[in-house]
Amino acid sequence: MTAEASQAGPRPELAADGGPPLRIALLTYKGNPFCGGQGVYVRHLSRELARLGHRVEVIGAQPYPVLDEGHDGLSLTELPSLDLYRQPDPFRTPGRGEYRDWIDAVEVGTMWTGGFPEPLTFSLRARRHLRARRGEFDVVHDNQTLGYGLLGDIGAPLVTTIHHPITVDRQLELDAAGSRRRRLSVRRWYAFTRMQKRVARRLPSVLTVSGSSRQEIVDHLGVRDDRVHVVHIGADTGLFAPNPAVAEVPGRIVTTSSADVPLKGLVFLVEALAKARTEHPAAHLVVVGKRPTEGPVAQAIERYGLDGAVEFVKGISDAELVDLIRSAEVACVPSLYEGFSLPAAEAMATGTPLVATTGGAIPEVAGRDGETCLAVPPGDAGALAAGLVRLLGDPGLRERLGRAGRERVLSRFTWARAAEGTVARYREAIAGQGGRTGAQDRPGAALLREPLASDRATSDRESRATC
């Protein structure tokens, strides 16, 4: 959908909070709603912002975001990259006719030298796009691009969401690296985190999704703590809801995980499954994610003889995902770290009992051990196995934790609440610019400028490039 489409149709005189409706540019350099949390965040937040009466234009690169249809004032503008990590030919070399400008050359050159270019190159394209449309937006909301291109005057006040510092991912991958060559590769791939640190320190308004992430943004990125604000995200509680008509499958455990990312802790869950099957032979695991062909998880499945007990599913619809979670006796989040954990909130919303680690912000979502979940230390396969065995063997406990978990999500973690909190921060950012919005030319913008020469010289990365 084009930008013009977002201008069509009548808008209310006042939004749900009593203020004037806002014109929001929501940026996302990676929008796949089926792999990683960024696409999920954009999809649900944009929908709820539109429901509150605001006009939301999502501006994204490949894989393009998927937005919910049927909401007045919600549109998608595609800002294409070279899509170097697309399937089935990731890390491809573009044809000569695909190059459009020097930004494309930076994108390819960074990939060729082992880096991840998308945060930088998307930010440069977004800067150019926003400047060409000066006056059309009241606020720009960046979803963790943190690229040099978003510094300086982009035509409207900037609010940025940082889900968690990617320096955490970098350190966990370095810790898991088995060779010097692998460590060098990880450092090069994550070189973009240097840019993100520099940019983050110069942002006037940062949103994050948990208290844990807030502290890490201050500690890891050096952002002043008075500039970082927690706005919890949540589950789509209408979709992720209990349904007694869906039969539980005895012994079924469900998790959502990227198998090749050490942070997700899947290898520990595989080991825990092997232990749990000694007491519950019917125990089996369904992983929402891509099956690995090599690496620690594939090796663990082979080592413990679990080929028939671990299934991987990917590319399923929302309805299929919800029914899969409903069919499980136990949902599990084995992560070593999470900035929030949407899978935990979504499982709890369905009333499926949860075993989760205490990594990062997971306890903020999952709640107290024995009250709304079973909590175990991260990286401890024995403790994870004990939690699985306990829940698989106690239907009463499963029913109690499932009910309490849903109540917790309903009271704290919904997308409607997230949108309301986000709008409050938008209005503060606009007020901080003297009440001026993108409808006016704003000389002397508060954000500092970054020379484009350094933009061209810097290379970067984030999450999993193939997502």
C-alpha cells in the first residue's frame, strides 16, 4: 500500500486519549512477523495505534511487514533494500542492474566482508525518504534500527524502541564460539553494534519492553537512564486464548526457538527432554522454528536418540500456532536471555502452563515460580527436566498455573495497553520539541548530526539475517 492510501478516509477529531490524532511513521528494517519479535511488534502495535484513532504508516524493508487489514489509517510503504539474505539464496550477489546508488554499494560491500549492513543502509534510505516527505508526520518511531541515518533532522521528533541491546546476543555467541576463526566471524558480523551504541547515546527518547532491558540499555549502551522508558508489550489475547475444543496431546511440549542462536537455549531443552523421557516416555517436543542440519542442537538430538521425539514446524499460520500451543500439556521458554519474551506471554494467554528460565526479563513476564509458572535457572538442563517432569505428571498443577498465567497476561501485557503507553511517549517527544511537529520545518533540530563520511565507512548487523 502506498503513502497516498494512508491519507484516505475521514479521521476522528480526537484520538482515544483525548488529544489530536497523530501521523506516525513507524520504521522497521526487518519486518518478518514469523521469525523474531520485530515483525510481531510492528504488526500488533500499528494495529492498536490505528484503533486508537491515529494514522500509522509503516515504512519497512524486506522481509516486508505483514499488517492487519481492515483498519482505517493503517498502511505500508515499502522501502526496498537489495534483500541480500532472502531465501532460498541468502548472501547472494546482486546483478549489475540491481544497483541504484552508493547505499547499495555499501550494503553489498559490507556483506562481502562478513558484516551485517541492514541497520545502517536502511537508516540512510529512511533518512532520505523522510526528508523528502517533510511535514507529513508528527512523530517518527524507529524499531531498533539505531542507524546513523536517523541522527540529525529527519523532519519530525524521533522515538526509538530498543527491545534489548544486541551486545547481549553478541557476547552469548562469542561465549559459544568454539574456535578463534568463529570468534573473529562473530565479531565482524556484530560490528554494527558499535554504531548502535553511538546512536543510542544521542537519542532523546528510548522505549523498551521491560525493566531488565532498561537497565541493560543504560549499562551496555550508555544511555542516560532518564531517557529510557518502559512500555510493556503483550499478547493478542483475543487470538491467544483458551479453547477447550482443542484436545491436549499427552506428553506434548511446545517451544518457539531459533535453533542456531545460543541465546535461545534450545540445546538445554533437548537435553532436558531426554532426561524427562526416562520418567515420561510419551514426552515429545514441537519446536516452532527451522530444523537445524548441523550445530549443537542437531548434535544433541542425534546424541540422545531423539529424532522421533523432536519435531520442527515453520511457516504456520497464526491460527495453527495458537492451536499448537493449546494442544500442548506444557509450553517452555528455555532462553538464556530475553528482553521480554512474547512466546511466554502468548503461551500464558492460551492458558497453557509454562516452564521458563529466569534469563533476562522472563520473570517480569512469567511471574513467580509456583504461582503463574515454574521458573528454573537458565542453562540448567537438569532443572529444566525437573520442571517438565513435575508439570507432565500433575494435571491439577497444570490447570492452576494455566489459569493464573492467563489472568496475569490479561491484567498486564496486552497490545492495547502497549499502544496507549507508546502514544503517551509520542506526545512527550512532540512537547519536548516545543510542540512542533513534522507539519512544520524545524531548523535547529535537537538531535546531533553524524557526518555521512562516517556513515559510508561503518558496517553493521542484527538478530538473524535470514529472518
